[in-house]
Amino acid sequence: MANSNLRNLPAWSALTQHFSELANIPLRQLFADDPQRNERFTVQALGLYFDYSKHRITPETVRLLVELAEQSGLRQHIDAMFSGEKINVTEKRAVLHTALRAPKGKQIFVDGVDVVPDVHAVLEKMAGFAEQVRSGAWKGFTGKRIRNVVNIGIGGSDLGPVMAYEALKNYSQRDLDFRFVSNVDGTDFAEATHGLNADETLFIVCSKTFTTLETMANAHTARKWALQQLGDEAAVARHFVAVSTNRVKVEEFGIDSANMFGFWDWVGGRYSMDSAIGLSTMISIGPERFTEMLSGFHAMDEHFRTAPFESNLPVLMGLLVVWYNCFFDAQTVAVLPYEQYLKRFPAYLQQLTMESTGKQVTLDGTRVDYQTGPVYWGEPGTNGQHSFYQLIHQGTKLIPCDFIAFGEALHNLGNNHHDLLLANVFAQAEALAFGRTPEELRAAGTAEWLVPHRTFEGNRPSTTILAKALTPEMLGKLVALYEHSVFTQGTIWQIDCFDQWGVELGKVLAEKIVPELEAAGEPDLKHDSSTNALIRHYRSLRGTAK
Ligand code: G6Q
């Protein structure tokens, strides 16, 4: 792995020089100068058509970015991850979400133990359980079949399950209702269980640690809610299962370890949707389709591990993020799926990317002197077009966009919905890149005073990703694409993409304040004056101040 400062790498200096030459060349000119530009900057792999020609790059940019990746040790770092080395240095852990989708028979060792058989044993246990719930063979305490599945978890134990459920709803068993509770705000639990009968409801408590405040609060509330209706502790075994690495805590909660689905410390929360954390996904779409999703993940893993960097989708995607973030000073990346089922995909990616690359020191603890992770955000198209796209088109900020679209509609309504959708995605990418010049406006008869308002500078970069249809397999490929793009970014920035000390801090801070809110008398507050006043004011609003 590289240990030199990023700024001292020859490719970094070369890119700095190259940027100053390229920064003012518009995309219009880059396209006009190179009739082959589209073919040059389109990669087709694994059923994905990845067009990155509308980026502010030349072949020289790609050559230098690939050199940057090489000089940063990306190849060696990829090998280190896939072979189970402890590349999460601050937590001294291997990073092996890729083992979760490794086919049977592959060998991957952690501390001398092959983990692949364990992965498949859990998958088989999940499949057995999922089939029982789907078929109705799994009976609730009163003998009724399960109709509602409520996933309780937060962060990595929620965002993946929610996103995958929404993304693959088209493939879900529709006589089962899926709901998700994450927030400690009681509204979340109340609304998620509104109208449900406990005797037909299964709770999946998802928590790697089984200590997370929000999840434990919601799990205890769920148990109370269920027992109020079912009236017998023995009902817990029929209505609660757990997904965790912490057997002791699961048993303490009262869930039989026979109803626990395990995973391992080498699976990070935000990289866990294809582990047992995906149990709700498997119940929804069935084990077969879950396996298809895993094979999509695995195909992208193999592509990332073996394809030359010049035609490696996650590497190219990650390098482009570095290019805009570090050289153009772009602060964000917009992810704009033209597929309603991907409505939670940007939210999912926010955690995957920002919890991974939101770091200010390198692996050896040195403060970085360059920008790290950008803000990821987005909404499905075409809705976003009637809202925030204005700023992307004509605002003062540079926002690289990822457009994602599919050739086949999942609902063919017998008219041209899908053509309208696709026409919009192509038009947006085109308008962002090429804009509308004052000359074009004048030629179309626009009044002179309106010309500046109606001018689009263009030169706004985007990638367009096209695939045939949103299937479980394609979802696996897309998620792995972003996972490995993040890995590429983190390797260049020399940061630990797999720890999350910021999250850990949040987990301890609130616990100090809870007793101060609940104290009977006037508590002795030792925070800053603002926090002390907020606590007192809350107590008075709540009507408990003495
Ligand atoms: C993810 C983070 C974090 C975590 C949640 C839930 O990478 O570690 O989002 O997933 O804090 O943690 P538990 O699964 O332990 O409840």
C-alpha cells in the first residue's frame, strides 16, 4: 500500500498541471474535437452501458487518473481486501463483504479459517426460514400465519433492507406487508405498526452489536406491544427473530438463539445488506431471487478485482469522483435514478459513501491536506427535474451527476410512459453538458433582456448508466459498483473507509443526557450554556421542570 503523501505522487502533480490546461475547455469543444469521443468513453460490461463521455476529461485525464490509482497502490489494496487482510486498520478488522456473495467452494480465510462455508450455512438457514414465512408454514403464537414483517434496525441495519425492499418490490410476495422501524422517535414505531395485529406480525430485530440505543428501544417497545395483545412470554419465540453478531445479548433479550441469524465482525454495517441483515429482503423476494442478487454482487466484485483500470467500472467511477472533488472543488455528487423503484437508492448511498469517506486523517493518523468524501444526494427523475435540477443547470455550483435508467419498464401501461421517462433522462444529460448559448437564443427570437436568464452555460458533467431492467441481479451489480467506487476513492485518499468513529460518538453522547432529561429535581447541568439552556427549556416544554 502507498505510504507517500498523495500530493507528492508524480501523477498528482501531472493532474494539477493537466487540470489548469483543461479547466476552461467546454464539453462542446471536447465533443467537436473528437468524433470518437462517445466510443472512447463508454464501457459496456456486465450488462451495464456506462457512458462517461459527458465528463470534463480527455484521454490524457484518464491516463493520469489511472496512473494515480496505480501509484496509490490500488491494485495491491484490492488484493488485500479480497484476501481478508485487516485493512480496516483502526478497528483491526478484515473487510470481507465480498465473501458474503462468494460462491460455494471458494476459499477466503480470516485468521486461518475459511469463512465461505459459514456464509453459506447462514444463507441456508435464512432460506429455510424465509420459505416457512412465505408459505405460511411458520405460525404465530395463536396459530395464524404471518402477514406482516417489521424490520427493526438503524443505519446499516435499516437502510439496505429498506432500499432493497423498495427496489425489488416488483418481485415481492404481495400478500406479505413489509414495514421498517429505525428512528427512536416513537412516531416511527407507532406508524409502522398502525393497524397491525400482533398475532400475524413478525419482528426482525437487526443489530450487529445488539446494543444500539434506538434499535433496543424499538425492540423493547415491540415486545411490549406484542405481549399486550398476545399475553404470554412464550409468544416472543414465534414473533421475534434476531440478526446479530452478539449471541449473548440476543438471548438476554429473550430471543431463542435458534431464531438468530448471525454474521461477522468483518462485515461493516453499511456493507451488510447481502448478509443476514437482508433477511427481510429474502422473505420478500424469496431465496432464489436473493441468490440472483448475490450473483450480481459477485459479478461486479470479479470485474473490480480483475478488469484493467481503464475499463473497470468502479475504478472509473471512483476516479471521476476524485477528479471533481479534488481538482474542480466540487462538493457533491447527485445520483438521479430514472426508476421509481430506486427511490431510496440515493439515501442508501448517502450512508455507504459518506460514512466511508467522511474522514479527515489518513490511515497513519496524519491530517489530510486535500478534500476527501463529497456529499451524495439525489431523488428519482423526473420528479427532481421539477425541483432542484434548476440549480444544477444554472446555479453557481458544479455538481457531477450519475443518471441511472433502464431499457425495460417494469410496468407496461400500454402507452408511452417509459419513452417519456427515457427521453427526459437523455435530454437532461444533454442539456447539462451542452447548455444553450446566447446565439442560439437570439436566433430563436428571444428578447435581448431575457437572454442572460435563459442562457445555459452547459459544461455540467454527468455519467449515464443504462441497463436492461431493474432485476435482483442488476441491483446487486449497482450496489457493488458504488461500494467499489468508494473503495477506489478511499484508497486514493489513503483513509480508512471502514470505520465510523463519528457514529460511535453519537452512540455515547446521548446516553449522558438522558438522565438529565428524566431527573426528578433540577439536574446539575455541566454542559456549555447553550446545551444547558436547551435541556432546561425542553424540560419546561414537557412540563417536568421543578
Ligand atoms: C454502519 C454503521 C452504523 C450501524 C448502525 C447500527 O456502517 O456502523 O450505521 O450500522 O449504527 O448498528 P447496529 O447494527 O450495531 O445496531
